[in-house]
Amino acid sequence: MSGLVVSASVTDVVVGATTTVTATASYSDGTTAVVTPVWQSSADAVATVTAAGVVTGVSAGTTTVTGTF
């Protein structure tokens, strides 16, 4: 893998709303592929994230969503 781009349709999620985060890997041969890391929210009281990358706003505040392989 030569690069990784993580994206979301929105970066501010209101309480009760959802957005999906995705990760796309790029390779040295020029190809790309959507990959699935283990997603995690740094503050589940603010936003939760599922294994599929669906982030749900729980309460006002700030959290960081990370993906690890």
C-alpha cells in the first residue's frame, strides 16, 4: 500500500444523524481499493461508530474517529 485516504460525507454530525466513513487504499501499481479498518470513536458518549463505518451523533461534543488495521 502506498497511500490511504479516509473520507466522510460530512464531518459534523448532529445528534441522531449518521454519516459513513470510508477508507480507500492506493497501491504502487496505480490501483485503489476500499478497505475496512477497525473503526473506533474516542468518545462514544458523543458519537458511536459501527464496524461498517456508520457514525451516529449521540450528544453535543467532539470526538475523533480512527481506523486501524
